[in-house]
Amino acid sequence: MLAQSGVNQIMAFEKICSLDDVWEGEMEVFETTDGVEVLILGLEGGRVKAFQAMCPHQDIALVEGSFKDGVLTCRAHLWQFDMESGKGLNPTDCHITEYPVQIEGEDVYVNVEGLEPARSHT
Ligand code: FES
């Protein structure tokens, strides 16, 4: 729970959306107060994960791709990512940055501090 976290941790996490905003199997982009776009995904079992919003290949919005069976496919050149880990499935020498998530009640908090979106020029 946030109330039991350290003060710095509380400040680093910020509310980005509600659980109601992202149902299982869905994804949506939200923005932090500092303008960082975050891709929020609803995974199996009601879990929520947060990743960088843009494809590491050529900066296409990942939300414009498809999300099925835990795999996100970019619409532009069909790169695929395992959305449990952010690791590239095709190609395998890439990944997307995952942001820590905390849930408090219905609120989804993310922490983007110190984390840069991954880029790849494969
Ligand atoms: S921009 Fe996403 S695969 Fe090329």
C-alpha cells in the first residue's frame, strides 16, 4: 500500500488512471503530469502493467497495434513484444521499458522516474 511506502516512493508514483479505464485484454495510453506517455495494459486476472508508449523501432504508438494473448504487435512493421516482460519476441534483440505499477483501491499509480524508453535501430 502507498501509505506504507517511503516518502520518496510516494512522490515518485503518481495516479495515471483507474482500473475501470483498462479492462482485461485492453490497452490505453495515459500521460503523467510531466508529459510522459505510458501504455497501460489490462492483463489476465485483472493485473495491470505499464510500458513505454512508443515502439522502440521507429516511434509508432504501440496502442495503435494489436494486443492478443499477452503479445503486442506494432502496426507498422509487426514487431512483437511479450507484455509480461516487455521482451522482444520478433525480433528478440529489443525490448520496451516497463514502469512500476501500484494499485490502491481503484486507482492505478505508475513511477516513470529514472526510466527511459528503449530504442532499437535493428
Ligand atoms: S515502428 Fe514498430 S515495428 Fe517498426
